[in-house]
Amino acid sequence: MEEFYLNINELVQDLLIPARVEKKINREAFDKFYNILVKLENKVKGEEYIPRKIAGLLYFISTSLSDEATNCNYDDELFIAVAKIEDMVDKILWDSPFKN
């Protein structure tokens, strides 16, 4: 799990700075982050707990990006990318009894 944390942590600035400064996404960083999230979701599926360190980092990134996308149009690339990340983070942090 430490490897997931380190890989995600390396992407934080590449994800957040373009979103904050230019209201754009760094496509390469986003794709890497999304792929890590997919692997992480598969690893934690069915687990009772995930490390607090990873949960905190995912929450920080997700809420920070969500805040930046607040003033975007619905068809804006940043808005769509943030929605995709939020969906994956929700799958990782919350094992909903309603999901398939």
C-alpha cells in the first residue's frame, strides 16, 4: 500500500497546480492517477479498512480538484475529469451496498 501512496503523492502537484492556476488538467498526470486509482480499487475491494494515509491523500486531491471545477461549465475538460476522479475515489473510500 505504501507504493500506492508514493505513486499518488508524486502526482499531487501535477494534478493540482494546472487546475488551480489555469483551470486545466495535466492529461498525462490525470491518466497516471486514474490508472493508479483503478488498481487501488481492485486491491481494496472487499477490504474492511484502507490505510488512513491513502484515504487522506485521496480525500485531499478529490476535494481540491472538486473545488477548482466548481466554476467550470459541465462540458469543460476539467469538470469531466474531476467527476471521473470523484467517482473512482468514492468507489475506493465507500463500499456502497447499492453498487454492483
